[in-house]
Amino acid sequence: IANQINFIFRIHLNKVVNRFNHHFNIKSIIIPKGVTHICEGAFFKCNQLQHVEISSESKLEKIEKYSFTKTSLTKIEIPSTVSKSEEEWKDEGVKVTIFPAMTEEVQQIKIMAEQGDAESMYKYANLLKEGELIKEDKKEAAKYFKGAAKQSHAESCFNYGLMRYNGIGVNKNKEKAAKYFKKPADQGHLASINRYSLLVLNGDGIRQNK
């Protein structure tokens, strides 16, 4: 509990300092979006540390040397705002993937999506699925597609159906996928009509009907 209190306190100051080094029981950490600076040796010799998650809305600007040296971390996703070269990461034995920092436009789409606007939910889900303007997150993408689908947003129904059918970001379930294809198909959505027709023809996730 003391470690958690120290962590929260230093996050409030927008920094993670080296109070966590040599903590052998830390296996996973989440860096909140307000943190801008991870100081030198912050997680040095946390030898069980395997996973670091950085928010897609992260304001992180700097990760100093030895921050993750002698951990079990093999890869990390960081925002493009971070000033740390790939060569430095190689020295620490960590494969780095850089994701785009969230723009104001994307932030506005996210805000509207969180408020339940179906079109914004669809747009934000697409961004999450593709990972071009934002950190890729298939699970979150499925969540927002499903949310918009509940409001009968045809493209979202179709996309969530595809994710359900293929088990991308959500558990694979062809029967449920068929239901999400049928709804927009009944509304005249061409892609859904084609997909649902194939399912019915082949008895794929639904009773066959030739």
C-alpha cells in the first residue's frame, strides 16, 4: 500500500522517480496520462517487470536512461512525444513501438464518443482499430463499435459483426455476428446484406437456407 501511495503522490507531480527500483515484486505498471517524466533508473532492477502500459492520451515527454534496465520488459509502446532514441532502448534490450500522440481533433471525437454520440463512437472505434492517428486497441474498438451498434448505426453494426465473426478484440461468436449483420441488412446496408446472405447460404453461424 505504501508503494501505491508514493506512486500516486509522484504522479500528482507529473513525475515517476526512482523510488521503485529494486522492487522485485512489480510485474506490471500503468503510467497514467498526466505523467510527463519518468526519471533516471525509475524501475531499475525491477526484474519481474514484464508489462508497461502507457495511455493513448499520454502527455509523456521524457523517459530517462536506465528507467527500465535489468527488468523482464522486452517491448514497450510509447507516444511520439517521448524524447528517447531507439538506440537507447536497444541498450536496455527493449523493442520499442511508437504510437501517435493524440491530436485535439481526435480528443474531440473521443469526448463525443464517450458522451454516446453514435457517429463519433464509430469514428473513434475506427481510429482505435487502425492505429494510425492513435494507439491501436482492438478491444476498445470493439467496445465503441458495439455501443454505436446499439443505436442502430449501420456501419458500426457491420464492423462489430466482423470483429465478432473473426474474434478480433472480442470473443469469437458467429451466431452473435450474424445478428449484427442482419440488423443493418434489414435497413438496406449493402455490405451487411452480402455478408448475411453468405452466412445464410452456407449455414455459417445461422440455420442454412438456400
